[in-house]
Amino acid sequence: MWNTPTPEQLATIPRLYETEHIPMKDKIVHFHFFIGGCDWFVVEFDGVDTFFGFAILHGDLRNAEWGYASLNELKSIKAKGYLEIDCDFYWKPRPAWQVELICKAQGWPFTTMNNSQKGENQWHTLPN
């Protein structure tokens, strides 16, 4: 895995079931892992190996879902024998409703902040 999160970084993620009371849209996505057309967005961690989050495999938004993933399994994946999953080094934690791919897969409207609008929300309809 490229840019493997440090134990200190992983410790910042809420533990499994800690955010159960928070609506899915409002859960904070702490990490984004990706390779090719696959994305994993992490919202909870058990402190050992198991993430809870949103997964989109092979760009298939219709079958994307909330569920569990193993950090060790993500680390072990090598596409074509050498391509590894990457942890998005530039990712900033944000609510799920601010992640375009999650919004598109869940059928939620996607909101972006436009600096020219002085902080006003701009709503966009994404193509299917």
C-alpha cells in the first residue's frame, strides 16, 4: 500500500459503532483509499484491522455500499502483481455529503463551495 496511514493517524478515526447515532450523510470520512476504479471511504475503525465505510468497486455506483473492509486485505492487494492501493495523501476529513462519489452512488445532491459565491452552497446535478 502506498502512503500507509500511521498508527497515530488511524487513532484519530472513531471506533466501530461510535458514530451509529449520526446519519450516514453526516458521518465524517477520515480516509480515502483507491486503486483504478475502486474507492474505499473510511468513517470508523476497530483499532486493529477492520474499517467501516463506503466502497465503490470498479466504478459500479449502483452496487456501491456501506460495509466493512480489512486494512490488512487492502494492504495485500496488488493489481497486475505490482500496483498497490493508495491512501489519498491529500484527503481532508469531511462529511459524506461532501464526497461526490458517495453522493452520486447514494442519489444525494452534491454540494460544493464556490469561492466566488462567498461561501454560498451551490447545488449541482451530476450526470448518470
